[in-house]
Amino acid sequence: MLISSNSVDQQFATQAALASGLTLLVVTDPKEAAKLIEAETPRCILCDVSTHELYVALENALQETVGLFSDKLNSNSIHFIGDGDLGQASYLVQSPIFGNFMIRPEKSIDEAGQHYGRVLKGSLQDRAFGVRNFLKSNAKTQTIKLHITTQKQDAVEAVRSYLVAAKFNNRMAMVIANGVDEILMNAMFDAPTDELGKALYQHTARSASIKLEGKHAVEMEVGYDGQYVAVAAIDHFGSLDKSRLLSLISKVYRDSEYKVRNQGAGAGLGLASVFQSGGSLVFVSEARVRTEVILFFKRTDNYKEFKAQFKFIGTQLYF
């Protein structure tokens, strides 16, 4: 279901539905949409919330008809559409039904819709783990197991070299590699928690050498379908905190380039600048079992297009 009167949204959703194998229903009035949701729960809901007024109208309609905490509303299947970065829409970060967010594409709308349709299809899996779920069927993937934290830099360099070989220019490859560095660091040092949920390495230097064995095992998965590259960092703690994540991601960074954090333990996820630099993010997590943080980047002909590409943030959380 698409809840929007915007013609771009309708064009986008048409392509997304085709790519995901879903039937599209377009509704322009939130109250009518809420009644339809109450009668028959859609597999996924895309909604224009590009202004605070649009969001309030949607939330009120859902609250009055369905109930915001009804089992008919699963945040994993709700996709907000906005015009600017998430940091410019704090009302969305605070929403009890936040699940996924995209910036409305200005160009290549059909292509963006097809890409997001593959993401939608992947998100509808029982457990949306694995980069292959989100790429074209011809995607080539490879999984790398890291055995000690000091292997991180070698893994990052391997991704950078792979991207250069795949015709990403050096600047693009470096931006992506920096993002990979961040998600691997997070999997190694921020994800590990004890049985009470307390961070194990909060005060540990990120240069420390720690064996990645048993529950501390970390994997990196790389996939490329000739158009989009996806890189995942995988941990086995399932300690992702949605409210903290959204708070960090929504921060607006002014830097023109992504910079790897170097301020030590407790620095947070530090992924907002990946989004600012053109990347998309999907967080797939089963509580106390597994988390995958996936970066998506499209290969473009120049850096200007690379930075301005269609972007989204998704959360698929299982309890």
C-alpha cells in the first residue's frame, strides 16, 4: 500500500511493486488507508511523511482506527518517504511506528523504485539475513570470517581493492571502504555485551588485539550485482538498540567527506556520515542472536552522482 498523492511516489511505488512481486494499492487519504489496514493488513506500507503535518495526519488516522501498537502495524513493514535527511525530521525518529526511511528520489525514479523493490522483497523474508536477499539474482557474494580484530584493516583494504577492480573510482572506493571499517569496528567492539546487556569493550582501545571466537565471531559478506555493491558486518550478539541507533543516524554532519572515527571506545555507531556520503543502510537484527549491518552503494560514472544517489535506512528487528 502507498499512502501518498505525490506523483513521484506513485511512479516509484509502481516500480517497487513490480520488482518485489507485490500488488500496488494507492491511497491518498490517511483515514481511508487506516480503514483498509484495519480490514486487511498490507504486506508493506509506504507513506509520504515529508512534512510534519502529513505525519501527524497519518499517525492520528492509524491511532483512531487501528491503534499504533496493534499487531496490524509492524514497524518492519512501514516505510516512510521524506524529502531530506532523517536528521531534519526529528518527528520521524521519535515515531513509535518507525521502521524504514527513504529520501524521495529526484532522478532515475524507475531505477530507484526497482532497487527498493528488491530491498522490499528481501525484507519480507522470515529473517532478512544475507546480502543476496537485497540484490539482483545475478549477484556474486563472498563471506569472509575474521579471526582476530587486527585483521580488520586487511579486510577493509580487500574491499577497496575489489571495488577498484569492479570499476568504482578511487574516491568512491575509499568512501565505501571507510564505511566498511566502521561497521566492522562496531561488530567487533560495540556489539559484544554480557548477559545483562552491558557493553564488554566500552573502555577498550579499538587498536586492541582480540580473538574473534565463539559468540565473538565476526564475518563480512560482500555482494555485487554489476550495479549495486552491498557489504555486511555480522556479529552474534544481537544487541542492536533501535532508539540509540536512530538517535545516532539522525545526527546531521557537516563534513563533506566521511571520516573514520578515532576517538576510542564509546564513540557510537558513527554511521550518519555514511548516509550523508551516498550510502544506504539496512540493520537486520534478532535480539541476542545475530545482527547484520549492511551498506549499499551504487556504482556511478562520477562522484557527484555517487553522493546524490537514492538513499534509504532500513531496520528489520526480530524478537
